Amino acid sequence: MAQAEHLPIYKASYDLFLCLEQVVRGFPRYQKYTLGTDLRDGARRVLRLVVRANARRDKAPVLLEIREEVEELNVLPMSGHPCQRCVPGIRALP
């Protein structure tokens, strides 16, 4: 299996994960365990999907899953919430 760490999509996904971790740490307790959990889980799913896509010959179906997951991450935060600064940066993903 090829390593995914060198891929721009992996680097962008990892940056998203790190950014969301920092943002969620500043959430009030209730949001940390509701919205924060969803954001963290979604960012981890994107990373796992990138690794899965890299290992497959037919990458298109997994890349579509990545796109769907990123769109869900874009919907989760409320407008104007601090994590808005992280999520739009991931739009460069295919």
C-alpha cells in the first residue's frame, strides 16, 4: 500500500483535523460534546477515506465519499462560528 502522507489532499485533510481540534478545545462544554464530537469524527473520517482512496485502484467512489463528508462538515458549524475559518479551506479537495 502506498503512503498517503505526501498527497496534497492528505495534507489539507490533516490541516483541517488539526484546526478543528484547536477550535473545538475552545468550545463551551455543551458544544464540545455535541458539535465538537461531530466535527472531530468527521475530520477523522476524511483522513481515513483519503488513505483508503490512495490504496485503491478505482479511487472515484472513495473520493465521492470524501466530498460528501466534507460537505457535511461545512453544514455542521453555525454561520459565524469560529470553525468556519477551518472548514472552507478544505473545499480544495476533489
